[in-house]
Amino acid sequence: MQKRPQPKNTDKIFNHRINEKITGVAQVRLVTDDGVMIVSFDEALRRAKEENLDLVEVSGDQEIHVCKIIDYGKYKFELLKKSKEAKKKQHVINVKEVKIRPRIEQHDYDIKKRHAVEFLQKGDKVKVSLRFRGREMMHSELGMNVVNRMVEDLKSVGTPEREPVLDGRQIVVVISPLSAK
């Protein structure tokens, strides 16, 4: 048995009360093309039905509720379109991690650096972490040199948020992309 697709939950965008769902209101502030006027709820609903449109509550948190006479279906479509357009323009910044070792070979270092450059050019942050094992902690300055070299090599595409920090058995630095502006 095939499942039917569920309708999208658009309640986050459309939380307006319309027509008869507007309850407990004696008078409304009606916004029309002619201007703003205070009329009884029944009068506003009658006008909306005469024009084959909907009475939509725009603001219900005031003493006199604000309502508009509009085509609600068209209004919902426009709001949905605007929200989709806003989603397209946003960019989520991810933090990508590049792990290196204190005794990394040149070829491996170049590959890690190339990956970090790609991430920064896409607009993501890069966390460079160098982990020590066993007796490598005795020479933490070698690890700091490798991390500083990586930071220096990435200066053209990113800037470190702060200096590299030795935290327990690892050295960590987060590099932010240069702004494209």
C-alpha cells in the first residue's frame, strides 16, 4: 500500500484567522483601498462577502482588531513565495575539520591544505586540529610549528579567529573565510 504525500505544514507562516473564525470581536479596524475605518464585525464580514473576498485578521493583539479584505489564497501564495525566496538566499556556515599530525609528510600536508582551501572558498569555517600521541607531547613545539605553517599558508583565503591553542593533547585553531564583499 502506497502512502499519500502529506500536505506541507504551513501553519508557521499562515496563522491568520479568517471570516467566521474571527470570534469574540464586536468592532474591527477595517483596512481597505479607501482607507482605514472602524466598523462592526458583521459589517466588515458582509463587505468581504459582497466582494467575494476574505476578511483576514492582520493583528489581533490590539484593543480593536485590525482586519483586511483580501483574497486569502493569493495572499498565502505570495507569503509562501517570499519565504522560499528568503530560504534560497541564506547560506548556512558549516565548520569543517582538517586533522593533521605533528610528523605529517609534505604530500599529505599539501592535500590537507588543498581541502582546507576548498572549504574556505565555499564559505565554510575550517577547524585545524593536530593531535599528539604518546611521546609526541614532549615536542609540542613541532606540532605548533605545523599548525602555524598551515595558518600562514591559508592567509590568502581565511583568517584565524584566534591564535592556535594547546588543549590537552591537541592543538586547535578555527579559520574563518575572508568575506567576499
